[in-house]
Amino acid sequence: MIRKEELTLTNVWDKTFPKSEKVDHSKVTFVNRYGITLAADMYVPKNAEGKLPTIAVSGPFGAVKEQCSGLYAQTMAERGFVTIAFDPSFTGESGGNARYMASPDINTEDFMAAVDFLSLCDRVDPDRIGIIGICGWGGMALNTAALDTRIKATVASTMYDMTRVNAKGYFDSADSEEARYQAKAAMCAQRLEDLKNGEYKLGGGVVDPLPEDAPFFVKDYYDYYKTERGYHARSLNSNGGWNVIGCESFINQPILQYSGEIRSAVLIIHGEKAHSCYFSRDAYANMIKDSKYTDNKELMIIPDAVHTDLYDGGSKNAIPFEKLESFFVQYLQ
């Protein structure tokens, strides 16, 4: 029997963005196939009738639904879609113990469980389901699209391939057998320390205080996660971060192996000046290489935008919501 965990859900509006008067908001929960209960915010267009197309949203990696995934979900609901923004397993208001762990398998399943939930929702047309993944969940969204044939359209925004960065380092600067061995050895040692100490050591969120010589992408993250712009008390990146061993399995579980077999529509969006843009450019190239399904695939590069500009628009209103709307209208017909 499928049982839900008892979750403690916040009833006050504690988002990093204003509440829209154009949509109805509620809290919902659903269970993935590992028995973990996930918490989500549901947004429904006011006065909408009949069964509507729907979109599930998650990300960024280390964020919570009260941050930019909720902004995406609420905005797309204003444009006529039923949406949910959910916290992945082990994070935010969702269940799962131990806390602050991540898994390529379980987190892909989180998206699929969201599709399960929406498929059986009274307000939803189950033949018109899409997903949006932001940052690290952009890669998870592509992995889900390669596995879940019910998904008709996928958007990956300012995406990371978390398996690539864990296995090879930023900009593939640690792409060697020796570097991977040392990383794995350090985490294996940490596992024993955690067991002896009776708790998992946190890796730390975005560095604070910010060093003067910090790389630009660290300053970019600080500007979002550590300021009023995007700080949230439940966000891992705003606070203590993932467990040191939280992403261990990412090293040898590449998630985009079969992206070239995605038959449904995919839109990949990234900022031109984002440090992470290479993830999207390479993911798109690999997705269409030798693929029979290229007519509904697109890479959109936003001029002058950096990584976090696609979290909340930054100062440039950089998130192309009109494009997202037209894309989902076209492919969720």
C-alpha cells in the first residue's frame, strides 16, 4: 500500500516573489515510487474551466519551491496552465531521510512522480503534460524526458549537468582518472567519519562572507542566494548546503546518455554570459547528434544574461516567458 509521510507544511506565503491575484494557490503532496512524500505548491488560473494543460517545475539544485521554481510555476499559471513547483526528495518541505541528499535516480523519479500526480488531477488533461527544470534540475528534466513518454514538452533553463560537473569538475578541469579517484577516496573517508559522528557533515552553501577574489559565478550565486533577492530559510544554497557525501553517486551515473532518443519537444534556454552555458550548448549538441527527432528541439541563448538572470529575471527581465508560453501552447495542444 502506498502511504504518505506526515509533512509539516507552511501555510503562510513565504515565497521570494509576490503572490499573484490571477491564480489560486494551494499546497499539495504526492508520493514517489521510493515511498518519499513530496511537497508542492499548486497554481491554477482563476476562473479556469475544464481540463487544462499542466507543467511541473523544480530547481535549481539546492533551492526550494519558494524561490525561482515557484516564480516560473506561478507565472505560467497566469498564462493558462495548471502548474506545480515541488521540493525534491530530502529537501525543503518534502520528506525523505537522511536530509540534504541527492540522487540521479531518485530525483528523476521525483519528476515522474509529479507527472503521476498531475495525470490523475481533476483539473488536468493528462495528454498535455510538460515539465520545466532549472539549473541542476534542467539536466534532471532532460533525463526524465528521455524516460517518461507521457511528457509532451520539456524546458531546461540555465541548466547544469550535475553528473558531469561532479565527475569532471567545473569546465571539465578535473576530468582525469586520478582526480576522480581522489574525490571518491575523500568521500569514502567522509562516510566513515559521518558514521562515527552520528550525523552527516554539511558541505556548506554559497560562501559567506564573500571573498574579494571570488570567481564571478560565486559572486553571481551570492547575489541571489545570500541577499533579499533570493534568500530563503529552507534553501540549501542559502544556508548549510548539501551533505559532503550528498552527491557521491553522481560521479559515475551520467544522466544524459539517451537524450538523443527524446521524441517529445525540448527547449533549452541559457544566458549568453552564464558560466554554465557550456552545459546547455553541449547538451543540445549531444541531443540532436544522430537523432531522428530534431524538428522539435531548440536551443535559445539569451543575450547578455548570466546564470542567475534566468532564476528571477535579474535586472534584465531575462526569463523569456512569452517564448515558454508559445512553446508549451504549441506542444501541449
